Amino acid sequence: MYDPTHFENLKVAFENRIYDLDNIDGLITIVNRADLTDYAVLSRELKMKFTLTGQPDVTVEVVLAASLEDLAGEILEIPDATPGCSILLRFYKRVHDITVQCGQIREALYAVWENDIELTQTLSFEYGEEASGYLNCIEVKFKTKISEDNMKEVVPFLDHVLKTMELLNEI
């Protein structure tokens, strides 16, 4: 009998909770969803992008991913394999005062996520529009993988994502 992978089970948990936050709780508005299989490297990825309801200035993309190594280690039950999924958050926010706002963003993210993350902020602008500010793509990569053992942590994890979005809206 087919046993779903960590990725498949976590994908369902994330999708269900994110859709509940949109359709039932009304706290967010989903703006995009992608369920991807990359056949070149045999990996899986779920991307769900949303904003807080009525607050479109900050968008987050939750990315759940499993590599070939993760999937093969689990499916083939390879000894000493540590299968699981990686999690990445991408927050998008316009900034005008790079020095001040990027520093505040860094402080806010480490206050919420502590030392469990690797943080990168990438600024960009459309040529000719630089006067209107910069788009800050804030990537939050988690150092540890998650598996089905972390299923009960999906709801509190997404609560932290919402809290982070509220903090970013204030900056």
C-alpha cells in the first residue's frame, strides 16, 4: 500500500490551515498557489502566497519543499537518511528608508523567530520608479527540516507568520 511522504502530508496540513485562515476565519486573502514538481531535479514544492485581509502592503509566500534526497531517503527507507521538508518564507514589502526600515525588519524577524532562521533581504526597484521606494524581498529560511512529527506545529507556525506580517505592516 502507498504511504504518503512527509511532503504530501505536510502539504495537506498547510493547505488546509491556510485555506481555513482565508475562507473560514477571514484573516487572510490568498493571492496565489503553486504545487510544483521539478522533473529536472525530482523535487516537490508547494507555494502559497497571501496577504492579511485589508492589508495588502505586506505579502508572504510560504514555501514547503522536498528534494530528491529527502524523498528518496524516505521512500526507499535508506538507513541514516534524515528525510523531511524545508520551509522558506518570503515576505514582500515596500521600503523607503533602507537603513532604518531594513534594520527594523531584521530586529522584528529575529524577535519572532529567534535564532532558528537565516535571514536575507533583497531590495529591487523598477527602472525609472526608484523614487517610489524599493521592493524588499525578505527571505526567512529555517535551519531545520520538518516532518510529520511536526504536524501539530503547523497552526502555531502559521500564527507566527501572521504575527510577523502584522509587525512588518507597522514598519
